[in-house]
Amino acid sequence: MLIWKILLPLTAYLLGNFNAGIVFSRLIYKKDIREHGSRNPGTTNAFRVLGKAAGFLVLFFDALKGAMAVLLARWLLPGMELWTAVAGLCAMLGHIFPVLYKFKGGKGVATTAGVTLAAQPKVLFTLLGPFFALLFGTKYMSLASVSAAALLPLVSLAWNRWQFTPIIWMALAQAVLMIFMHRENIRRLAQGKESRLFQGKEKVVADRKVM
């Protein structure tokens, strides 16, 4: 069991290193997504630069790796919620700070969604309402993402009867990370300069701080 406790965080982190935006933009579209649009290899930029099909593909695989990390933890160390939380957080860290891409990855929204789906699906489905309401109401993916991140630990606590379990601490850490990674977006929202999701890529405000 000790060997799994050592290998699990590393495996989850390396799973997070698989960046669908970078891989598919190179293999299918023959371009590096990090050189276009906001230069971020995440789902939002994939929608803007590569189109809807690619955006959904990136969303699916970035979420899948988060879910896989949680499911792997439950398989290797059943009943040990602490290690489920560790695996989920390590997958997110691998996505945001991937060693394979010089520690410059995405912002963690899709991966956190996958982790939450596998770890506490009721929480994810609860958050989908306000997320999509803000997304389609304002067209700001960043605003919807930051709002969902802020709600994540609160909704997790509510579904867990206000008990601070390892999963709750994982959700809190993920929320802090997502908000931190969106700090430039928050600044642009406050200044009225943030780009909306459904608009031409020529209008995208370049965010050279790849997250």
C-alpha cells in the first residue's frame, strides 16, 4: 500500500500533464495553440482558435484526466478519501504546472470539472446551473469559471453537511488555484477589457501570461 501512496500522486500529476489543447492543435490542426489567440492551451482558447469541435474535444479530454485520477485513487486505495483528494489536486497541478511544457499549462477549469464529476457529482451538477447562466448571459467564460470556482467549496460543504473532509479541502485548494490563475481575466473584467467567448478570434485580447 505504501508504494501506491508514493506512485499515486506522481501518476495523477503526470496525467494532468497531458494537455489536449497542445496535443490536438499540433496533431490535427498543424499549429500550436500557444501561439494563437490568448496563447493559453485551455478549452476557451481552443474554442476561439480551433473551433467548436476542437473546443469540445479539449474539454472532454482535460476533464477525463481529472476523473481518471480520482477513479485511479479509489481503485488503488479504496476507502481512503485523503488519497482521492490528493490525486484530484495533483491532476489539477499537473495541468496548470506541467513539467512536460515548462510548467506552463491551462487554468484548471475543465480538469477540476472532471475531478469533481468523479469525486462528488452532485456538486458538479449543482454548479452547472449558475455556470451556464453566467456564461450564456454574459458570454464571459472567465466570469462563469471564477464564479463557479468561488462556489465550489461552499457547494461541496453543503452537500457534505458542513463537515470539513479531505474532499472539501481539495475543493477549496482548487478554487483558490482557479481564481489565482484567472487573476489577469479578473483585472480585465474590472476594466471592461475582457474578451467574450463567442466572438471572432481577431478580437481576442492576447493574454501572454500562459496559464
